[in-house]
Amino acid sequence: MKKITIHEVGMRDGLQMEEKLVSLDTKIAWINQLLDSGVDIIQIGSFVHPKYVPQMAETDDLFRHFSASGRNNENVVLSGLVLNEKGLERGLKCGVDMFCMGVSASETHSFKNTKMTVDEALTRIVKMALETEAADKIVQVSVQSAFGCGYEGPIAVSQVERIVNRYVDAGLRNISLADTAGHASPAQVEKLLETVLKIDDQLDITCHFHNTYGMGLANCFSALKMGVTTFEASFAGLGGCPFTAIAGGNVCTEDLVHMLQRTGQSTHVNVTKLIALAKEAADHFNREMDGKIYKTGALTY
């Protein structure tokens, strides 16, 4: 039985696409429910200007709240996404445990997201990541659009390999491969991971899949077969990247946990509590969510 790490990104990647705002009190309540569920890492938010992503306006307040008042599960790591030096500065002041940052493998997506080329963004992110490690914080660097781009289509394996090599050369080995546009297929996942995992035997690879074309769980299973043990997912399947051509939701956390438990992994997470939260999200946004298990219930035998 493998110990699988679940990095819950619904409070950031999940909410950033939602027009109906979630209040600070509701966010606190949802985070407390995620803490109760036993997930390993919770991404509370991103340090972006609220003018561009209004849903992230309380990110600093949320980190201060959970740093000051304590958590109902002290073993959970609280992560935050930073895009630039100002965001990093904010995060260092308000209690972030783990900083997530990255670059896109797609030139078009990179420019739409950051107004920088891939190489410009890479130079900047590597510098930020090293500064973050020097501040004694956990750092995860990512390759976005690693499996395809909504604007450019296929992304060469060699491009992803080049970015990962740049991270490794800088001593950065906690790396997320993100399927930002949801283009990944199971065979492609295995091929890319086979290449990346040969770069350095100390790599700690996370996979972040979107379910845009319905292959999210299949891609997770392929990554699991290749030895990946950390996955990013969003409760209720919320989310999507606002800077890609077709924004599809993330892999649904409760569906992922249910699949893992049915195949003998990740028994530490309470799927019932995740289902209850997914139902709350459905009520809040007044629509059916993308997940399956919150509607059918989990198999318990």
C-alpha cells in the first residue's frame, strides 16, 4: 500500500474561476472542513491583485487566521501560490508553510499568464524559489501546460525536460507537472513521466490534472503506476485556469480519494467529509458540481 499525499487546491484553483464570491467566514469554515478531512496539504489562496482575481482578496487574512488561531490539524501544510516577488513578500509575512510557483512550457500561455517568455519567467521563478528556500520555507516549482496547451496544442517533451533540468540544476527537486489545459492522456502521462523521472533519482514529482476532456482520473491512475505519490485536486471538481482557451475543472478530490481507496491507497483521508463539503459547494453556487461520488455516495466495502 502506497502512502499518497493529497494537495487540495480547491480554495485557490477551485475558486478563482467562480464569479459568485465566497465570504471570508465561509472560506474559513470550508478550510476547517478540509483540515478535518485529513488531506495533507491545503492551498489556501494565491497572492494576486484582487482587481484581477477578486476571489483571492482575503488570502493574507486567511493565512493570518490559521497561523494565529492554530489549526484543528497541525500536521496539515498550508500552501499558497505566488506569481512574483511582491506576492512572495506578502506570503512570507502572513504564515505560508509552502510556496508554489512555476512557469508554463507554452510560450503563448506564458505570455498570457505572466507577460513574459518561458525563459524570462524561468529565470525569475528560479531566483524566487531559491530566496524562498533561504527563508526556510517549503518550495514547489511547477511546469504548467506540461501535457499540452489550449492555444498551441502539443508541447514537446523536450521543452518540459529542459525546464525540469533547469530546476534540478538550481537544486530544486519538488516539482509539479500541471495539465493546465486538460489535454493529457494516460499513455502520454506515462511517456512524459518516464522521461522526467530519469533526470534525477531524487525528484519529488506531483501531478496536477484537469478534467476538461474527461480523462483526469485515468491520468492520475497512469501517474500512480509510474510511481507518483502526490496529487493536486479540488473538492467538488471546482476550478480551471482563467488563462487557457477552454477552462475545465480540476480532478475532483473526493472522486480521486475514492478511486485511491478502492485500489488500496490513501486510506487516511475521510471521503465522507469531502463529500459533505462538495454538497455545500453545490448549494453555495446553486449548480451541480462535476464530481460523481458526492451524488452517488462512496462504496464502503
